[in-house]
Amino acid sequence: MLRSIVKSLIFNQSVLPHTPVGPSAISALQTRNIYYDRNTSQPHTHPEALKRYFRLRWGGWIRARPGFKRHLWRKPFWLRWWASQHIFVKKEECEILERMIAPKYKKSRYFVDDIYEPYHKRTNFDTCPPGRSRVSSSWVKTAQENL
Amino acid sequence: MGFSVAEKALHILRYMPRVTAKNSLTSPIHPRRRIYPRGQYARGGRLHYPNKHYTQYQLFPPAGFVNDPKSSSLWFMKVPVTNYYKDVLHRRQYPHFSLYSIQLSIDLGNLDPNEPIDLTSICRCSNFRLNPSDNHNGVQLTDPGLDLFSSQINIEVQYASEQVIAAIERNGGVITTAYYDIGSVIALTDPKKFFAKGEPIPKRLLPPPDCIDYYINPKNRGYLADPEEIAKERLKLAQKYGYTLPDLTKDPKFKMLSLRKDPRQVFFGLEPGWVVNLKDKEILKPVDVAWKEFYNN
């Protein structure tokens, strides 16, 4: 109860116009199946998803294009450039990935000379717009960091 | 020399292994019998009953599961492997602290510009959190609040970009980049907690090979660089960014601005090997020559 009140307060503070998303049956089902290890009680990570995707600090995910290192000999230079770029994951897939990877890997990390550092910040606003996924609370953390 | 055969045999026997329950053989009188499984484990157990499908357990399928046996590969397996998280858990982290937040905490009174600022005083600020167990090895200064920064400070951080160095030296300040190993970072983050342990102050280690070039370079104001070359680089940076470098020798704060830590020193005014007793308010120093040699070298 208290948590929902606090969440709604933070929602109202956002500068951007926001349409509140009510608790729907589908979103409630999606949030449920996070599985934990029986022995260690640690949340599961899918090892194959961990190799292929990268989570940004604001809750977005990036991946490489399929076939970016195949048939390079017959691709022209612009296609080679196009295939080499990393792209954002769809919103529906993001919601699944949030549940496939443990929060240990979703922590915000700060390295020196990090190539992903400019992409970790989504906008030049002080607060990040809240995401639709109820699993992720990354935008709350980013809002606190930028204050 | 001159031992009899019996003495030699006794000498060998003295060092032979003793007879214990571990190294003794099974008894021929009571040989170990095979234990047959009983109950549900007998005659192959539940091998004849196949495993349940996930739908028979009342569970939701795991995330990313595709209930389509015809699909050759899953949607997340079609993406090529790029190991983003390969060494993420093991790399040294340096949390951000902007020039804006330094100016803010000076204005609020959390940081004192009349004293040299190091990792301990930055950790006291409420808007900075450093957790050594998360592999946080220090602080890196970032550029937000570059233009509004206006205070003369003597600061020591672990990493700073070129424009940040220029912003501090434009106001007559001094910046050094220094390396601390994780043991001394733990001591620096919470000194009161560290002194309560009763351990001596650790010897600060030299930087590892992947970052030693950064701390030798006078362009980065490294703590292992030659001070004469740093003075030249200060002048070069002032010409590059177009500001007049103030003369520090005529400054009233010159004594504070020229304060630096020794490469083996962790705290200001304290040497490695000393034990600080907070309860009786006294400092215990090592007397033994071996300990003195260990901490001074």
C-alpha cells in the first residue's frame, strides 16, 4: 500500500506527460515468473541471453545485428557498416529480458573510458520518463542519481 | 653410520604411516555387502515413469520459452554472440562525481575548500555512495557544472578528464590523480570503522600494469609524474583553453595547495603501520626493526 503511494508520487513528479498504465491481467502474469535457485536462492540468469544482450542504465537493451560478421567479402562497404552497428531491442522483448537476467547484471556500473557511457543517459532531462514495465525500477534510480 | 639392522628398521617404522580405520583393508571375516535400494529406489527406481511436462506442474513457463517444437531456434538465440558481460564483474569501477556536486557541497558546507580534499572527504558527501564490495576503487570527476565551477581547491581523485583538470586549474586550484588499492579504499571510505578494528594502517600498493601509464603521465597530473613536467603541462593546458594561470607562490593558500600525499601514504598526517586508538586518543607506532623496514620500503 505504502509502496504504491510512493510510486504514484514519483510518477506525478515527472516533467513529461505520462499516461498511467493500470494493473492489467497480462502485465500481472508477466511479472510473476521470475525463478530462483532451490539451493542458493539466487535469481536465475539465462546464460545465452547474457552473451547476446546488454542492458543500459535507463532500462533499454542493445544487441548486435544477425550476420554482422558473415559474407563480408561480398558485402559493399555501406552494408558492412550497417551490419556492424548495435541496435535497440523491441519493447516487448525488453520486458522478457528483464526477467531472464538477474539484478546482479542490471546494476549501474561506472568504468573509466567506457564506450557505452554516452548511451547510458537517455535524455537531457533531469528525470527519466517511467517505463511501462513494472519489473524494472531503473528509472527511479536514474532520477535519484541525476538530482 | 654404525647403526644395526634392527635400529634402521625401527627408524623406518617411526616414520611409516599408522594403521587406522581409513587405510586398513576390509575384514575377510566380515566382508562389505552390497546394499540394495529399497522402496521407490528399488529395481531402477522411477525410470519407468517418464518425467512430467511443465504444464503438469502448475507453473508458468520460464521467461523466453517458446512452446513451438517446429521452431528451429529461439528468438534470443538468433542474435550473434557479443560478450558484453565478459569481465564486467571483475573490472575496477570508479563512480562518478561531477564538478557541479563538488560546488554544491562546498556551498552547503559539506566540503571544506581550505583543506585538501581526498576520497574520505568526498565519501562524507550525502550525494556520493561508494561500496568497496561492489569493486568500487575510487572516484572519477566528470564534467557537468564545468562553467559554473568557481572555487580554489586542492583535490585528489582517481580519474579526471582533460577539461575537468582545466576547470580546476582555471580557478587557481590543484588536482592530482592517485591510485589506491582496494585495501586502502576500504580504510579511506569509513576511517572511524577502520580504526575501530584495531588494525595498523595498510601500506598503499603501487598501481597495476594496466593503469600505471596513466599515473606516470604528467598530462593527467599523475601522482607518480615528475613535478617539473607537471608545471610545464599546466602552462600548456592554460594556453590550449585560453585562460591565465594564476601564480600559486604568491597565493595566501600556497601552503595548503602544495600538500601532497606520499605514494605509500593512505591518510594525511598518518604513516602506514601506525595504529590509531580512538578510545584513548593515542597513536601506537611500530618499534620492531622488521616492521619498520616492511612499512617504509
